[in-house]
Amino acid sequence: MTTEQTIAQYVDAHHAEQIEFLRQIVCVPSDTPPGNNNPPAERAAELLTGRGYTVERFAVPEQRVRDYGMQSVTNLIVRHKFGNGGPTIALNAHGDVVPPGDGWSFDPYGGEVKDGRMYGRGVAVSKSDIASFTFALDALQAAEKAGAKLNGTVELHLTYDEEFGGLVGPGYLLEIGASKPDYVIGASFSYAIVTAHNGCLQFEVTVHGTATHGSMPETGDDALQAANAILNAIYGKLPDLGKIKSKVAGITSPTMLVGQINGGTNTNVVPGKVVLKMDRRMIPEENPAEVEAQVRTIIEGAVAGRSGIRVEIKRLLLANAMKPVPGQAPLVAALQKHGERVFGEPIPAIGVPLYTDARLYAEAGIPVVLYGAGPRTVPESNAKRADENLLLEDLRKATQVVACAVAELLVKA
């Protein structure tokens, strides 16, 4: 029996067990915000310990987590050594999720299965890959017992800060030197292999004016009028951004939007303060420092010369783009080979317009790609929307692909 056949046999035989494992992960809320992620990490650790793994816990200092805007974070690492020498390959999935919101037909923490799909918050992004990566490691051990000559180390990195940017998730593990993998496969949500993604800058723009009685607006300085000028300037730049094109397949142009507006005191009061929160996505070819300077110039220029108006611009987030690099080639080749064999269709390597915490491995010089348990598109799974779901057949197949790809890299060692 070949290694691929042994892996497929193991995954098929334990698929029901894997579904229950995933359900147990989904049933523990890990909404971020508020970001109380010690309980879901501890539940994952219990499940992994029950499968015979030694789980290393890396608790991020409480004050650092709270200053960051969350309540608790403990990241987990499992390490398994095969043979002698060889590369270290990390499989990273995040257990934190966005809050469920309204409109669900299912219990967002129920993990209910209907018509071959599991429903629940995070079941697609990316608790599914906690299950796919765990059972891929199980399958690799079964292959070794059956005679496969594997050399290297496979690590599971279960992290609990992706929704806030990853700095206390993978970023923390890398910062403290908890792991130095040679390759990383990160959680994904596409049949394609993701080799690049956009970067992101987010800003809080506070427009200060002078509040006054609504019957005498001329005695104040209207912060909302100034904010409106900023909005017009921001959205007026969109046609120019649309002309900028990325050379990375799957990524088109930069984007910019204002996602939140707060301000004013009352209906009959001239607004003295308005706060805008905005998002600027950067294609891999853009320079973040240049983009930030451009955004600040747009905002400041929109209110220049307005009497009584002052603007504060605070950067909330800088997430660098993940760029295609030559070191990804072995990962891409192995995943494409086994992905096409298992799914029966070519598996492209592309970029995506969102950003992920996988960029932090890339920034540390580690080749990383994203690949996981489907779906073909984010909308198909309702990711981050009501009734998020996962086709469980995708979970089974993706587990096979990851295990076989990693086995190939360990055999070549």
C-alpha cells in the first residue's frame, strides 16, 4: 500500500471522529471581540491531549492582551518528530472568530450537521483547519507505522488572534522564539493555494470642531461638515485607485472605505466632534509608508484652511501584504499535485484581496502558503455571516491533501 493510500484509508476511517472533534471545537465560543480566548484554547488542548499529544501552552501576558484590546490569549503548539533530520513544517490555524451576529437558522455554537454540512461560527474560518491539520498529523503517524520513511518535524500551531491582526497569535510565538519552522501551511477557505494577499492600513480619524446651539450654527465650527469634506476626498480617490493593478493573479486594485462614523451630541447641537474609522487595502506592490503618507495628505488636505477645525489621525493597524516568494515552490508543488489527485481538478496558486495573520510568518522569512478545508469562495460558506457552514466532504479531502503534501516534503528530506 502506498503512503497516499494509507493516509486516505486513515482519514476515511476516522472521518466521523474528525467531525465530532470539529463540533467540540465549534461549541466553545471564541468571539473576538471581546476576545476571551483562554477557554477555547484550553478545550482544544484537552482534545489534543486526549489524542495522545503533548500540548505546549504559550499564554500571552494579561496586561499586553488587554492593552491590545482583548481579554485573554493562550496559543498552543504540538510537535511531532519523524525519523532523523528533515525540515520543520508548521500547520497554523486560528481559533478566534468574529461574533455570530443576527439572522442564524442554526445555533452558532451548536455544530449541527445537515445535508452534509456543519453549521456554526468559525466552522469554515478557521476551526475546520484545526480539525484538518490535527487529523493530517494523525494520518502521517499512521503512514509512518505502515512503513513510510519520513524525516522531519510537524508542528500544529493553534493561535487565538487573527481577527485583531495576529500580533499576539503567530506574532507572539515568533517573537519569543517558540518555533522556527522551515515551511508553514496556514488555514484557508479556498480550493486554491493562496501564495499572496493584500496588506491593510486602518485609521481612526477624529475631527474636532466647536459645538454650539443649533439655532446659531455660525457661532460654532461644524465637525460633521469637515468630516463630510474628508469623506468626499476619500471616495473621490477611488477612481484613481481602480487604475492601479496588481500583477498577482487573484488580486486586482487597492481599495479604501470608511466603515464607521460616530459623532455629535444631540439633534439640535452643531457637532463638535466626529470620529471616522477607515480601511485602506494595499496590493503587494504598494509601499505601506508611502500609502500611509498619501492617506494622511488626503485627509489633512480636505480640511486645510477650515477655521476652528482640527484633525487627529491615529493608525489602528498595519498589516503588511504577503508576497509570492520562491521559497513557496515546494509547498505549492506538493499541494497542487495531491490536490488535483484528490479533488480531480487543477488547483491554482493565487493571491486574495483580504489579509491574514500568515503574513507574520512571511515577514519572519518563512515560506508560507494558505490551504485548507474549502470552500471554493468565501460567500459560499457564509464566512463571517449568519449560517456559516462547511461541506464536510471538503474537510475529508483537504485533510488527505495536506497530509500527503507534508509526507512528500518529509520523504524528500
